[in-house]
Amino acid sequence: MPSSINRPRGTIDVLPGEVEKWQYVEESFRRICREYGYAEIRTPVFEYTELFDRGVGETTDIIEKEMYTFLDRSERSLSLRPEGTAPIARAYVEDKLFSGPQPVKVYYQGPMFRYDRPQAGRYRQFHQLGIEVFGAFSPAIDAEVIAMSMDFCRRFGLKLDLHINSVGCGVCRPVMREKLYAGLRTRLEDLCEDCRLRLERNPLRILDCKEKRCRGMAEEAAAGLNFLCPECGDHFEKVRNYLDVLDVKYIVDHCLVRGLDYYTRTAFEIMAPGIGAQRSVGGGGRYDGLVEMFGGPPTPGIGYAMGLERLLLVMQEQGLPVPCSGRLDVYIVTAEAELEGKALRLLQELRGNGMHADKDYAGRSMKAQLKQAGKSGAPFVVILGSDELRRGKVALKDMLSGSQTEVPLADLVATVTGEIDTHFTKVRRFKG
RNA sequence: GUGGAUGUAGCUCAGAUGGUUAGAGCACCAGAUUGUGGCUCUGGGGGUCGUGGGUUCAAAUCCCAUCUUCCACCCCA
């Protein structure tokens, strides 16, 4: 007996019955992206490691301890992508998208990889849905991007909180860092162990520490900062105004800082109330320096990413309707084994007319075939019997009522198609 | 990476203080007279008790290690 092999830690198999929910979310995302004028972009799942080192920031946790990095056969360092923005910014430069009409609006969906300790809602291979806009300075685009992410969630009926903040630009962020550093350095003893390290390495992170004693100090420090330069302050104010115009509710959270280095100005995060520690279902912001950092022309950028697994988790948590597993329209049952050939031909004909049709392939008794038909969820069953066939007819059984009628073989496809149409206008393909 | 919990049939779980062939419900498969599902009844298949060591005459039950999942932290999607 060979020993069995398990999937790697922090990965999942998405099985039939579950995968329909994924498709539902993915298809909804595609639809809304097209509505908002985004085109899909697909980039490799692995890139040169340097791309992430430079783009995401060498002192971030993602780069320091969460990347799947390996050498290929010619000793080049590659990494599985831990996020989607840096690769797309790279493509924008490499594929010269800056030379076409601006702004460039793209969306993507696919797996990301981070070597982290797994937990519910946190996996080593997880999936993101995201958008990016390049070449738009206007605060109106910030508002639209944020509004679109909330619109997407709202269409599922999700109740989520939107937190927004401005983290400043290359001019005012260093000022803020300095102020924060100066303000907290004198109170080193009051900070938690982690924050003492953060103070030297990245003081802004102290703002979202969850330790109680740091929280108080952080909020105090953040409120008193008021560090934004006039341009950034004006930008943030306009973003908020546009959000108001769009009737998007938000919480201004001065402690919101994002974990990736490339963010400038607008930062936002979508949080689900009460699903444990993994309550962030998505987030994003502006990254005006990123394209230039990759050797492109100075180009503003903004985008967000949402976690598919977390979206599904919250949807389940909030008891929202999601599609049930794929159903059949018709199931074919034969009364005698000799009719199997006829059944196969009929099946193909039904399928050729767009029906979702299937039959038994285990050589079961008629009774057992009916049982399978019942489990398949097909609302109709076609029963082939030699008596009826002699008269050129087949039996069509309505599985809901149990009633049964005889239909001329020649009319079968048309009759079934009609029945299915009326059936599915009555029965919605969703369950609570 | 740190701390804590968990792991018995496909699923949800029973299996006091270690002792004969490890159980239930659900699911699965098959029957309950001639060609008909969902209810009921009967029967059946399926478990190296996460894995590997150890203690013992004897371990699912005790000890160690390891893996998985979960919770908190770190961080984030």
C-alpha cells in the first residue's frame, strides 16, 4: 500500500458544491469590472524576486518572511507572487501601456502566495480579486475605486465597514514619521515590545498596533499629527466629498496604515464586523510612485484587492444566499438495458439543444436509476420503455409533482425545453 | 516566527479510571414479487483509532516526537 499524499499546508481543494460559490463571486466580479470600464489583465504567478523586493518594500513582513522564493535551473531567483499590484505596474512599464490612452483600467483575479501560519480565512495560497488604475490624478478616481469595491460587496448583501485615511506623499510622510518618532521616543517604556522595534524601523506601524496601551498612545499621536501637506490635505478632502456625493458611508481612521510600502495618499480597508482576527476582506489605495520606481514615466496609480476566501467566509457568516451546486435539467432512465443506445443518442440530442442532461452508467435497475435521478436534482426525467417506444412515445416525468405524461419522441426536445423554461422561471437557482 | 487547543468510518460524534473481533446517527450501495425516485423497513460495504516511536502481559485510551486543522499574536487578503 503506497502511503497517501496530502495537499500542502495552508492550501485547499475547492470541491464541487463549493466551487459554484467561487464561480458566482468571480463572475459577479467580472461583470462589475466591465460595467466600470475595466479590462482583464493576466500576469505570471511568479516573477523575479527583485520585483517584489523593490515594489513591496524590503522591510515589510511579506518580503522578510512570507515569500515563496526559489532558484530556477539557471540560478535566477524567482518568487511566487504575494500580491498583484507590483506585477501589474511592471507590466504597465514593460508592455508600454503608458503609450496608449490614459487612464489604463485593469482588473485581475487569481492565486497569491504567502508563507504565513494558516488560520481560518488565511491561507498560503489564497485568491484575490483586484483592480488597478494608472494615469489618473483626480481624487474622483479614488472615490470611484472605493465606491466600486463597496458596490461590489453590497450586491451580495454584505454588511461591511469602510475605513479610509490618507498616508501622505513623499513630501509629507517623512515629516509625519519624524513627528511620530519624536513624540513616542520619550515614552519608550509605555510601548509594547513589538512597538519598540517598530519605532526604529517603521514608526507608522505603531498606529495599528492592537495592544491596548499602544492603542491609546497611537490614537492620541495620530489625532494630533495633522501632518498632511496642503496638496495631500486637499486631495483627501475631495475624495471624502466625492464619497459623500456617491452616498458611500465611511469611517475616517487616522490609524489605518497599509502594510505595503508603496502606498501614498488615499488608503482604505474594508472590514467585516466580528469574524475573528481575519476581518479585513479587502483594501487598497493610491501608489503614485510605483510606476516610476520600475523605470516608467511618472504615473499615478490606485487600486485595491479583495480576498475571495474571506469574501465567501463573510457571506457565510452573514447568512447570504449563494448559488447551490450545479443542477441537471433532465435525467434519462431506461426500463430495459437494451435501450441504452437509444438513451445515449437522445442524451446527445438534448445536450445539443442546451439542456443539462445525464443518465446512469452503472447498469442500475430502473428503480435505482430513478433514485439517482432524484439525487441529481433534475426536475424532469425521461423514461424510455419498449412499450411506449413501439407507439413512438416516451414518458416525461415531473419529479416535483411525480406526475407523468407521454410525449411523442419527435416532440421531446421541444417539450422538455419548454418545460425547463417555465420551471426555472418559477424556481430560482439559489438557496438561503 | 511565538503561545494554546485539536485529530476515532465520507460527515457529526460516542467510546469513565488502559483489557476480548472499535460503536451510533447521517451519507453510500443493495433489497422489500411483474417497468417508476423522495417516506418507511431490512441487509451490506467502509476505520492501519492523524503519523512515527516508547511504556505495558495488554493502548483509541499513558508518554515523546511529528503532521494537520483551529484560536490568539505577528501580519494581512
